Amino acid sequence: MRLLVVVMGLMGLGLDGDAWAGWVRFQELPLNAGYYIDPKSLQVDTRVTDNKTHYRIKTVGWYLMNFPDTGTAHKSVLYHIEDDCLESKHRVLTTISFSEPMGRGYPNFVSTAAQPWINKENGQFEANRWVLSCSNKEETNK
């Protein structure tokens, strides 16, 4: 029942059907693996300074790890991640592993328990993902 609720929730978020075409690869790995972001899913909270510069303070978005040629039971993992850009930390809100590449097939693991906050890691994946979700500022003329 819990799995059905999670899958229905993903459909409600627009993460079904044609929405999968929105994945953008931001890091390539060996064995045809890669990391992806769904830029349309990124929700950004900003703080505006006097000079009308928007600073990202928090983001929440969907990320996908795809590893189709590794011979494992799960070929992709979908993560819903919240970043605290000011405190340089993040936490995983939802994890779902799938039997097929690119978040397709049957979910064979689901966790909807938010993980504890952890400090930003220095690995290449984390560095690349952090740039996408917490770029320091966005200039605006508004």
C-alpha cells in the first residue's frame, strides 16, 4: 500500500510518462552510468539583497543515478534531495530504486523517511550536484 501511495505521489508530481524526457545528465560515469537532474522539479527559496541580487538559500529537487550496465538488481535510483545552501548541508527526503534504467520498471526499494542532515561532501558527484542546486547567486533586474 505504501508503495502505491509513493508511486501515485510521483505521478502527481509529474514524474511519470513524458516527464522522464526532462532528465538532464550532469555527470558521466563508466559503464554507461550517469547522474541526472530534473531541472523542472527544482524548487528554490531565495533571499533578495538591497542590490536586487537573489541568493539561493534552500533548494529541493529530484536527482537520478542511472547505471544500466552494472549487472545489479536495480538499474537506477531516484532521490528527492533538500539542500541548505547557507549551511552547506543536505538531506535525502525520498529514495526509490528501480529495476530498469532511467527510473523505469518496478520499484524494488522505497524509503520515504527523511534522512538526517549531513554536511556537503567533497566527492565529484556532490560537487557537480551542488553547483546545480546551490549556485551562489542569480542576478536579476527586477
